[in-house]
Amino acid sequence: MKIRALLALAAGGSLLAGCTASGAEPSSASAAPPPSSARGGPAFPSTYRAYPSAPTAITGVTIFDGEGGKIDNGTLFMVDGKISSVGGPETAIPGDATVVDGSGKYVTPGIIDVHSHLGDYPTPSVDAHSDGNEATSPVTPEVWAEHSVWPQDPGFSRAMANGGITALQILPGSANLFGGRSVVLKNVPARTVQAMKFPGAPYGMKMACGENPKRVYGSRNRAPSTRMGSLAVERQTWIDAQEYRSKRNDAKPPKRDLGKETLAAVLDGDILVHNHCYRADEMAQIIDMSKEFGYKVTAFHHAVESYKIADILAKEGICSAVWADWWGFKMEAYDAIPENAALLQKAGACVIVHSDDENQIQRLNQEAAKALADGRAMGIDISDAQAIQWITYNPAKAMGIEQMTGSLKPGKMADLVLWNGNPLSVYSRPDKVWIDGALMFDSADAQRRPVSDFELGQPGEGDVK
């Protein structure tokens, strides 16, 4: 497989070693990129093209649909890259479909990570690869995470093979109050980031509050060095963005400014806000600021104290992207509790389990299971199907792609995982993974295991026979 993969690369083919879909990834040089629009449109558009798919049915399988539903002895049929039908054993299957026996197995939507730094902080973790934080100013909305993504990061293929990850949001780091634009990717092998970009996904704006910005810039004897300094810098930045936006709409627009252009698109509602924030009191401050300037926080990330204001977050329609049990690694994480996700669910708030880590992204299913178990231990009734929603539909909603993926509904992208057991069991692993109906990973077929060319020939990585 290694030799075939190298030959495919030499010929300009796919990074998917040995896959019959090799060569499906198009060249990003097929068209010159259009200029960025005043509303934050892509200056570097997606050239994503789905890998070839085949009509496929999975039968006799337990289905978690991603929106809280469960079907026993179910049937799922996909064709032309889309989910066609989902139902019980009576569901019709065309005669030309490939039939996969799912007896004793489970199907979920593809797992989605709302908070990842793969590609921007790739493996191997060396200084030469550290491209996630533009820590030269507390306000850097002009930078875009996609411009640092290295598609050869071995973390992408590991996330698929071990964690069933089919889509993920790559965010800038949290050194800055305004860290820059995020990008949503499909987890497919490609030579360019443009060929991984999720078609039609909105951009995100990474913001951060709390210890990180004040530590980074306070240590340099500049603002912010305190939480009140952080809010002051943020509010002035939004005032400047409002002024730019107002002038942009006049007959004589101002000179183009990449940072203010992005912030104006946030104010327009075209770019979603993802805010790194641990403490409940700070989340409340950020909500007040968002109302002052007329934007909406889509999700608070890490959010270890969300349980303290679960009712407020539910009312505001703000998701909390949380860990299951990371705790105490700094002061603002001191009040983290393992029941956080369950208490949010009980309050009717949007819950997401995220990674922020190249290893944890490979087991988000297990992290969701831990959070579920902690909730049940305190008497909160949460179903397995609801916990699956924390790593499928809810992150899709926070990323603005829930109409296209995140649940197993007819017409949606056929992004799904067949697990060899209950995905909430520590013993279960992905058996097969489809993206747009294309079989991208098969645990029983060495020819369908994506491997970064950076790994080929390394001990334990890829087929080195």
C-alpha cells in the first residue's frame, strides 16, 4: 500500500493510500480565487469534491439518528452521496445496492468536533509546526485558521480511524481576545486545505476571555493585564468595527481592512462567534457585551462553569462545548465538575462534547459516555441517543451545518459511522466510516485506511509490508 500511495502522490493523486477513490481530490488551481466580499465571503473558496460513492444499505443495525432518536433492527440506505431512507427492517432496498450486515452493530452520524487545532498544531508537535496562535497582538481578527492548516497532519486520519470523525472546526488558539477566523473541514485526505473545506459552511470567529489573554499580554506590560482590561479592549474593538461597518454601507466605502471586514461580517450575522470562556460570571459579561453590539455568541468553548448559568444559556440559545472531566489545570478550571454536561441537558441547554486535543478527538464517543454516566449517577435521566446528539447534531448546529450533516435524515450528506458495538462503550471502535456515501475507512480492509504520506514507512503507521 505504501508504494501505491507514493505513486499516487507522485502522479498528483489523493493522500488516501490505496483507496479506489484516489485522484478524486481536485486541484485548487482550477480557478483563481475571487476577492473577499464585504460580508466576509471566502477569498479562498472550497474546491471540495466528494469521493465516489456507491448505493449502499446497512441492515439489521441499531441506529442512533443524532437528534435523540433510536431504531432497533434498522435499515439505512444511501445513494449519490446522500441518505435516502432510514427505518425499520421493512425499509426498501434497491437490488443494485451493496448490502452491509449490521447485526450486533450500531450506526451514528459521523462524529463532529466543534473545537480542534489539527493542521494548525499538527503532529509531530515541534516549534516549526506551531501555527495556531498569532500571539503578536490581543486583537487579530484578520488572520484565518485555514491559512495555517497542514493537510498532511497525521491527526486527521487517526481521528477518522479511531474516533469516526467526519467533520471538524479548526480554530485559532486562545492567546488573543480576537483570535481570527475558524474553518470547517470535511475529514477527507487532500493535498490542499481548500479541497477539505466543508462546502457551504459559515466561518467562525474565535474569541477568548479569562486567563489566557491577560497572561500573554499582561506579561508584556500591555493591555489586557486584567479581566476589566480585556472587556475594555473588546468593547473598543467592536466600536471600531461598527464604525467601519457603517462606512462600508455608505456610497464611499472605507479602505479595505481585513480585521474589520471580518468583525463587520460577525455583526452582520454571517460569521459565527465561538468564545473560549471558562467562568460563568465571564460568560454573563460576554453575553451583555454581545447584546450591546448586536451580535450573538453561538457557543462558549470549554465552559467548565456553564452549569452555574444553565438556565441563562438555555434562554439565550447558546451552546456549551465542554469536556467530560478535565479539571483543575488552572484556576479558572477549578470549579469544573463532571456533571456539567448533564446539568446543562437537564436545563434544556445545548450540550456539545469537544476535544481541543489531538488525542481526545480520537475518543469523543468515550468522553460523551463519561459525561452521560456522571449525569445518571446523580439521577438525571439521559438516554444514549441524547448523548450521541452531543457529538453529532449539536456541534453541527453550532457550526451552522446542521441542515447538511449531523443527523441521519433523508437528503442529508451520507456522513456516518458503523461501530462494532455500542459507541458509548469503551470497547467499541469504528468498523466503517462513510463521508458523502464514500467508504473512507474499513477496519477489515487495509486498502481503505487513510494514511498521511508523512507517516508512510514509519513503524506502526500504514502498511509497510
